[in-house]
Amino acid sequence: MRVAVIGTGSAGRALADGFRRIGHDVVTGTRDPEETRGRPEWAEHGDSLVALADAGTGADLVVNATGGMVSLDALAEVDLVGKVLLDVANPLDFSAGFPPTLSVKDTDSLAEQIQRAHPEARVVKALNTVNGAVMVDPARLGAETTIFVAGDDEGARGVVRTLLGELGWSDVVEFTSLDAARGLEMWLPLWVRLMGTLGTADFNLKLIR
Amino acid sequence: MRVAVIGTGSAGRALADGFRRIGHDVVTGTRDPEETRGRPEWAEHGDSLVALADAGTGADLVVNATGGMVSLDALAEVDLVGKVLLDVANPLDFSAGFPPTLSVKDTDSLAEQIQRAHPEARVVKALNTVNGAVMVDPARLGAETTIFVAGDDEGARGVVRTLLGELGWSDVVEFTSLDAARGLEMWLPLWVRLMGTLGTADFNLKLIR
């Protein structure tokens, strides 16, 4: 599968590496590929960097791994027509410091904002509840944990479900409506406080039922 | 310990029964004890019902188990001076139907509103992340799960921690600041959607770290 990851931060890099490891053809979309290519963390995969306007071309899956506050601006430049858009971002607003607040919540979500801006994309929210390292390597936690999927489009959820299985996720809880992303994004205020209290971002929840 | 539970709903009843089972002396505060006494679910414990104005008298611990939208009004009638106030409520607003939204969130919380209204109370947020049956019987889930405690007052957190241990909670994550209640209350939008998708309220998360 050809995967276009949008975003060059730690989550985007972890996802690109993870998708490569399980055999996918990965490009990373960024505003200025030439500038990004000069950064030390891109020494190995500089060739995979493409401009946002080219990132969607030929992609079977586009992944939004940008910061939630800039996602809409970045995705505005990407061709998402007919594509599955996996949104792993969170609308974290650090403008008042730590812990961040959410720039959208409760009656709306970043995932729904993206869907409204791109009505012909098939948006699925998933993986936003864990950090980049856990997204692509759930086994690193030493016990099975739970991951969530939310989306209106059954076929798009299926594409993401298959990908999650390839990454090693075995306990997947699926919501058949994208507005469940409100709940998934509102987990973050607890997540960021847990990161502070536990002293690590390497954690996740296992749903016991 | 003398415990005053405020609220006669399912969570309040479960807590009163649970605290009795582990040997505490429990009264339940309600707006109109005479009226409540006439309800079938109070046939057995009608004698324990007291008016809100009397509920705090002699209590070592007061538990807010009212609906989050009416908590401030109900607690305004309770003497909380110097008392540990365990807040298990959530600010769920059902005025627009299901799923509910939160009437306060992100930059404030119900627990902090209660603390501001009762500066001489020692407010601790805990148990709001599970339903009443699980609050008092975590073993019913068949595996250890995690419960959270948040509060500014170390002694008050200690009282709650002891009580949680008596109820059977062994994995307790503690936040030393009451504003972590923002995170704990913002878990609810995911909780209510999980209840819908799983078809049960008998679930909880186990934190894997």
C-alpha cells in the first residue's frame, strides 16, 4: 500500500518508520521538503519527502500526523478526494503552557472539522490515544492494550483495521460514527496528566469488560 | 467512620451499600427525606435518610453522588467546613440528549467549582470514572483495573486512598492537584460512548505502564 504521512514531527516519523517496517511504500508530506531534508533526523529518509501538494498523488492512505492546531491548514494543500484519511492528531493548545487545553471539544472534534473541510475524504480517527512509539509497536508495553477506531465509512474503517493488525494491535474497539472522535480526543487531558505523573509517555489503557 | 452520602440515585445507593458492607456508619442526605422514604428502593434503609442541612453533622467524610448539574445547589445546603468531600459526580449535560456533553471542562471542572464554593472543605475527586456497581466492587470486572484520585490536600487524599483500599481497589494513581479532575471528568465523553458500543456499564480501564 502507498501511504502518505503528513507531518515530520516525532509521531509522523514513528509512523513512517513503522509503515515501512511492515512493508508499505511511504512518502512524507511537508511544507518545504528541501528545508526538512537538511535536518539530521531526515538524513536516512530524505528521498521520501514530498511537498504537501504532491503527497496525495497515488496514495492509498493519507495519515494526518501534524500538530492539531495546524492540521486544517496543512491538509488544505493535500489532495484527499476519495482517499482514506487516518487522523492521529489531537487539537492540543499549548498557548497557555502545560498542561495543554483542547482547541475543539465536546460538541465537535478535529476529526469532524477535517471531514467537513474535505467532504470527499473518508476520515477515520485512530491511534491518537497513544504516543508515536506505541502507535507502531504496541508490544513495547509488555501487555495487550486497547486501541480505538472511529469513522462513518465502513470500508475506510476496514482499511485502518487491517493496518492496525499489521502493526500488532489485537484489541480494537470500533465506533461506527466519526463523532466518537470527540471522546477519543477528550482522553488527552487525562493522558497528558498521566504522562506527567507516571514520568513516561510509554503507557496505554487496556479496556477490561 | 461516619460517611454522609449526598444523593439518592443509583451511584449514591451503591456507595451507601458499599460503605455499609465494609463497616462504616452511613447516612444519605436528600432534599426531602420524607418523600424519598416512600420510594420502594428505600424500603430497607429509609431510617438512614436525613435532610441536606443535617447530613454533614458528625460526618468524617461527605460524598457528592448527586447529578453533576445539581451538585452545587445540593452541596450549598450541606455543612462541609473542615470535611473531606469525595466528589464522584460528573458534569454531564443531557439537555441535548445522548451522548451528553460536559457543562464544565478543560479549563475548569466540577470538583474545582465545588472547592471554590466551599473553600474550607478538602475536596478529592475519585471514582467518577466508573459506574456505581464498579465503584464499590472492582472485583466484579474479573481483573485488576485502575482508579484515580486527585486533590490538593494530602491528608484528604489519604482518607480516600484508605477507603478505596477497603473497597478493593489495588491499582490507584494519584494526582496531587485537584485540577487533574479536568482530565478525570473529560474521560466521560469516551466512557458514555463505550457504554453504548459495549452494551454495558460494567467496564473500566487498566493502565498498562
